[in-house]
Amino acid sequence: MVFKLKPRDERFFSYFEELAEAICTASGALEKFSRRPLDPEGNLELLTRLEEKGDEILSEVMKKINSSFITPFDREDILLLSRELNNVLDHIQGTMEKFVLYKAQPPENAEYIVKLIAVLYTASLEIKDCVQKLPDVRNWHSDILESCEKIRACEHEGDFLYRTGIALLFENTKNVVDIIKWKEIYEHLETTLDYCENVSNIIKGIAIKYV
């Protein structure tokens, strides 16, 4: 069966791009903070505003999808992609929130946290690149699939950094409370990369379906 791309409703593509842009801004701020932990409250305020914006966009998508007679592709795919993009954004904000609430002092081998956040930022940039090419999915098909594979690679690299970082955390950290704090931060970042991979899987499915 050959699927044909329906006449597009540009509003949905704009929503995707806004969410992807917010993800990049949030992950970029988190990455910068991980290297130079200055103004944690200010960074949390920024990420909270972005997270709230993401919730508003998702709400708008759900309203528009019920009132639009024609959508650019299946309504289910639109909702899934919007929700997973918003999940990524929520979890980036949640990571910053943990940094602030826990007042966590960097553990030994803190470079694994920095590397993990850097990988998240790289995945965010690839998500943005994919989303920007969705309106012309046929012509950008190969590039979209390539970006999806890069996001998957980021998730796999994140798994390695997570496992290594956790092992060193237990090996080198004496304070049990610090172990608990940083273990939660590691886990939250690993989950965020899982959501990034979910986004890539949804976009890959769309690219294959509508080629």
C-alpha cells in the first residue's frame, strides 16, 4: 500500500518546531550550567518557562487536532510526536530542578554527568534538524532517517555514560545522601535520552510511512 501525504496544515509543523526549539534552548542552558554551575535559580526559572510553554503548545495541538478536518499526517502520529517532544522538555526541566532542590555537590568523576548532558544536547540538535525537515519529508527522507540514527546512537552512548557514572559514584562517594541525589540525577538524564529515542522512532515511522 502506498501512503500519500495529505494536504498539510502548517500549524502542526510550527508547533513541532516550537517544541524542538524549546528543547534545544533548555538542553543548551543545562549543558552550559553543567560546565559552569552559576545562577542555578535563574536557569531553573528559564527552563520552567520553557516547560510551561511546551505544555501550552501540547494543549493547543490537542485542541487544533480535534477541530482540523485535514491534517498533514495521521492524527495519532501528530499526538504521539507532540507528547514525546513535550516529555523531553519536561525531563530537561526536571533535571535542572533536581540540581537546584538537592543542592548537589559534584561527585568524584563528575565529568560523566557533563558528558551525559552534552550527549543530550547533541540529541536535541538532531531532533530539531529532523523536525524542521518534516514539512518536506519526501525530499529530506534520507537525511531524516540519518538524524534518527544519530539520536539512537546518542541514547546508546548515554546508556554507557550512565552505567559508568553510576558505578564510579558508588565506588568513590562516601556520603550516602550524595549517592542518592546523584543517582536520581543520572537516572533522570538517562530517561530523558530514552524519550529522545522515542521521538526519533516516531519521526522515523512518519518518514517511512509517507515516502
